[in-house]
Amino acid sequence: MSETILSVTDLSVAFGRGNAVVRKVSFYIKAGETVGLVGESGSGKSVTALSTVKLLPDSAHISGSIIYRGTEMVGADAKTLRRVRGNDISFIFQEPMTSLNPLHKLEQQIGESIALHSGLTGATARDRIVDLLEKVGIRDPRSRLNDYPHQFSGGQRQRIMIAMALANSPDLLIADEPTTAVDVTIQAQIL
């Protein structure tokens, strides 16, 4: 029987003094499972996902319980969140252009996360980045390390986001509509 890695109980989220946009959501995820949140646009799927590691704005009021491997995330301090984000739990966001820094070259974008969580730098980190980019289908990745996000197509940017999310071999990967910005052919390749 697989271990439960994430347990969400009675999660509610409100912004400012408004009504809750997520009300009393509960679910759990076991190691190796694939879980999908299904609902209409605006039903709170993204807010629920972002709540898991407190990636919501300060105006968000989160109540309930989110336990990741025994650690309560709702009241977690900044140090705990830094350790978990990108290392234990990674995200593939809906729109890569809002998630990629337009001022940073590809190697720097992926390399920062690897250095922070794995301690790899220099040639070792570069080799890891090239390996990740090859796995997600970026052609001739070593020659693209000094390129900026705008130099890639929408599908390539989404693949870069996937490479970044996988960089530290997370226990939990949360994908928020990872194929929204790409055509049907690329969607099939990404999935």
C-alpha cells in the first residue's frame, strides 16, 4: 500500500473580505498516483493547487489543513516553503511566458533551481540542464542555453517549464493545464 504524500482536508480559500472561492475541499494523493481536479473555468482548481505550497497572494485567506509528508503547509514558515517548493513539490504552470523570466537566459532559469535545491553548479549543473532539455524534446539543447524565453515557440517554452519542474525529481508534480498554450500536436507530445 502506497504512502499518502499529500492530504488536503476542508480547504477553503477567500481573497480579501470576499466569499470563499474554494470551499471545504478534501482529497489525498498517494505516492505514484495521478489525480485530476476537474471543474468549470473559475471553479477554483488553480487556487486549490497553488494553496498546497502557499503560492497565492497575501490577500488569500487559507483555512483547513494541507499536510505534505507530515508537515502542515498552511502555517509553514518561509524556510519550510523554500525547501518544499521546486524540490519536493513542483509546478507546471498554465502560461509559460508569465512563469519564465524574460531577462534570464535558459541556463540561468533552470540552473537557479538546481543550484538551490541540489547544490549543483558549473559544468555538472549544465550537463543536468542539457539532459533535462533533451528529455522534453528541445533540439540541440547545449546550443540553446544562452537563449531567452522569447526565442522559443510556445510549445518549446512549455517544454522548458516541464524541464524546470522535473529538475529536482520532485515527489509531487502539479500540472495546471500544461497544454493550454500549445497546439494539438504538441499537446500529445507533452502528455
